[in-house]
Amino acid sequence: MSAQTIHKSQKVSKADVVFNIILYGICGLILLLIAYPLYFIIIASFSNPSEVSNGNVWFWPSQFTLDGYKELLRHGSIWMGYWNTILYTVVGTAIGLIVNISAAYSLSRRDLVGRKLITFYFIFTMFFNGGLIPTYFTIRDFHLYDTFWVMVLPFSVMVYNMIVARTFFDSSLPKDLLDAAQIDGCGNLRFFFSIALPLSKAVIAVIALYIAVAQWNSYFNALVYIRSENLKPLQLVVRNILITNQSLVGAGDGMAAQEAMRLANLMKYAVIIVTTVPIMCMYPFVQKYFSQGVMIGAIKG
Amino acid sequence: MRVMAENPMGRQRSGWRYKLYRAGRGIQRNWGLYLLLLPAVVLLFCFNYLPMYGVQIAFRDFSPSQGIQGSPWVGPANFQKFFNSFQSKNLIWNTVSLSLYSLIAGFPFPIILALMVNQIRVKRFKQVLQVVTYLPHFISTVVMVGIMLILLSPSNGIYGNLARVLGVQNPVNIMGEASAFQHVYVWSDVWQHAGWDSIIYIAALAAVDPSLYEAATVDGASKIQRLWHIDVPFLIPTAVILLIMRAGNVMNLGFEKVYLMQNPLNTSISEVISTYVYKIGMISNQYSLSAAVNLFNTVINFVLLLLVNGFSKKLGDTSLW
């Protein structure tokens, strides 16, 4: 009997060993597929561009150079875009948090009269909207076209984030807490600011990350609503460099053009790194809050 | 009590009156909550509900100088113009096919990734795998398309390098090839977002009761059997909700990536409704036509969402609302 048990467990563990080999093999492959392109961009940004196009850059920089970054420093429009994007991200995240978190808290309260109706008012906009042209003319009517505020105010309500936060408040704030506070004469606003908010750092951090990433990467709103050069966010500037190759315009011909082309190619790698690294750096600070509670909130809603 | 018995109508009236009174008291008592709601309600009213009023320009011959009310009513003329144009069929087909392709290809990968991550016991490796798969999510669409242009360039980048090593003489320019457009679009999306989208499934798997695994192990279930019979069924409700949400958005294809990937060589495949709406509206200023195409798209999308949601309600009891 005991021999049979041992035999059985051996057979099971053999299947598990095969399983593990396949599992770690596939995961290693996935790791490589995602990490290598990112790594390649980093090393290419420090390499001589002709080495890159000759296919000599594989695992480390070839003929190390900082020319791409130096060229970038000379590109004034990038730094203007950078500054604008930082402003849009900071102000936009602040506004987004105020608007969405406070509404989410109210919606999480079961004793809110008209809760269903108000929830519908919000959710409906996720599935139906006026569309591009009517929204464009509304923005013009409010005199927000081509202003700083169009990037941070009109589209700051993000219903999906609101629902995530609502579910978090609903499931993680103990009901007795509110009862006790109300008996002590604590009003709704005071309860929200001095009890509910401090207890909800996790959801606030996660939603701040969502909004900040969306702001930093936003492109469409600027494309439609921003005309002035001095209001353009980073992504619009980067698009001109990476996709429409605008840095090559007016480069002349012959040797000068070839040199300009060489530098433009090199600068592309540098641009990718300079625009992406700052926002990626936010993730580790928020990572610890990505606990189950917050994420599950998204689907229960 | 006696009054109520004599006059049942009066009792009913006092019933709704009482309800109204209670509601009034509730609003009065919780005025702070309404104050907290106010900014979001006002912003949505101004920038989501007011434009819905403007949707009527789809039925008018709108010019900004005359305003919405001043522009002549033309009924369905704009819709007829769109459906009679040679592009309309192509546009709808491009939109639906690209959307369905992304939906079908993009849906299983986060689930598979989550199931695998959940099986890994080496903590360090698990962390590295998770962080690396999340990272591409933070890349903006603009930069992502830029990366694709660089890395898939036949003369530069990884693709060019590999082609040379393999001895391919004239590698095709993938980004300029119309037939490759949809594949590049969909698989680069999987590359970028599968990791991030798996977070929600990983979180769901963390809630599986460990005693289920113990019981299964005692019964001699192998790892793969435990995964198949415990983890997979556990993820199904989450997967269904996310599938409904995505299926309900089939016509709502993101504008940015398609627009950025467009070039003169691939427009026959890459022109979708959202890019068309942008071009005829914002670039050639045919406001009413653009609004009509947009409205058509929104309505189809809305109907699809209701259908998919109703269908899943009937099948099981998973529903969005």
C-alpha cells in the first residue's frame, strides 16, 4: 500500500517537473520578447547610428556616444513640450483626483437619495457621447479652445476611475465608523476629509497613477484643441520627431543632409527614452498599493 | 388610523407625500454629499451632455456662423451621403475587422499570463516577470508607434538586423505594407498591454482558497490539473465581464494608434471610422457629415453593448448592471 502511494506521488511529481520546465521556459521567452526591444533602444541611443544601421549593435552599445542626447538638448521645442506636459500632468492629476474621488465617495453612500439616478447619469456617458464635432464646438463656446485649461478641466471626469474608487469606499470603509462619527456630530464633509480620505490612500494612489499616466501620454486632446506652439504638450512634439520626421525639414543637401539624417535617427532613440522614463518611474511608488482590493473594485462595479 | 380606513386614496397620497418628505429630509441631511458630487456633475453636464444636444447637427447643414438652430434642417441627407459614398462599406469593414481581431487575439493572453505568473514559485523571477511585462503599458501611443517604426524598419533596428543575419536580401517594409497593418496593430497591442491587463486576473487568482489546492494535491491532482480545474473556472466570471465591456466597444476603436500608424501606403486598410470622422470634420470642415458618421458609430456601439449584455444575462447571471 505504501509502495503504491510512493509510486503514485513519483509519477505526479514527474508530470509536475515537465510542467515546470515548460512554464519557466515560456515565461523566460516572454521576458526576452518584452525586455529585449526595450533594452535595444537603450543601447542604440548610446551607439554610433551607422553601427546601428550596419547591424553591429546587439547586446551592448557600439562606439559609445552621447550625440543623440546632446542634439536633443539643442531642440528647444522638446523642452517647451516637457514643461507643458509637467504642468498638465500636475494640475490635471490634482483636478482629476478632486473631481473623481469626492464624487466616488458620495456614490458609495447607500443613504444618498437618488443614488441610482446619479450613478446612471455618470455611467451613461461611458457608452454614449456627442461625438467629436459637437464636443469641439462646445469647447469653443466655452472659450476653452487653445487654452491651458482645455487640457486639464473638461475631460477630467473619468467614470471608470470613479467606479473603482466607489467600490473601494463601499467595501473597505466600515459602516460602523460613519455611525459612530455621526453620533458624535461629525458632518459628511468632515467625515470625508478627516476619516474617509486618510483611510483610502491605496485607492487614491492608484487613481492618481492612472490619471497621471493618461495626462502624460495624452495626444488626441492636444491634437484637436491646441494650436499655439507654446501650449503643445510633449507628445505632439515627439510625434513630429518620431513619426513625421520634422527635424529633417530644411536640412539642405549633400554631406550636411546626411549628417542631419544621422543625428535625427540617433535622436529618435534618445527622445523615446527621455519621454518614457519619467512616467515609468512613477510605477514603483504606487506598486505596493496594487493590492487585490483596489483592482477587484474595477470589476465589481 | 380611522381616517385611513375611511379614505384609502388619502392614505396612498400621504404615502408618496411621505416619501417625498423623507427624500427631502435625506437631501437636506446629506447636503455635503451633493456638494462633493457637484464638480463632476457640472463638468459632465457641460462637456458630455451639452454636446449631446449638438448631435442634431448630423441632421442639419451646419455652418458655425449660423449656429445650431440657424442651420437648415436636412433630415437624413448626411447619412445618405455617407452610405452612398464608395468608402462607407470599406470603412465599416476596416473598423469591425480590426476591432474583432484585437478582441479575439488580445483577450486570452492576459488570462494565460496570469495563470502562468500564479504558478511561479521563485519569488524573484515572478517579480521581475511582472514588472517587465507591466512596463510597456506606460509607453505612450506616440512613442509606441515611433518604436515600431524604428524597430521594424528594414534598414535599421532589430528587424533589419535579423533579416541581414538570416540572409534576406530585400526585407519588406512592414510598416508600409497594407496587408501587414492589422497584424502589426494587434500584436503590438498584445505586446504592450497583455502584462498590465493580467493584473486584474492575478488579483482574482489571489483570492482562490488555498485549501482547494491542498485537497486537490491530496487527491493526487497534478499541477496542470489543479490549474485547469481550480484556477480556470475561478477566472471565468471576471473574464466574462471584461469580455462584455470589450465587445460592447467593438465599434469604438481607439483613434490614436490607427491615426499614427497611417501612411499613404496603407490607407485602404487603415482608414477606420474614427480617423475618417476626424479627417472630414477637423481637416476638411464637413462638420455635419462628420457628426453623422460619428453618431452612426455611437448608436451601433450602444446597441451592440445592450445586445451583448442582454445575451450574457440570459446565459448566466453576469451582467454589467
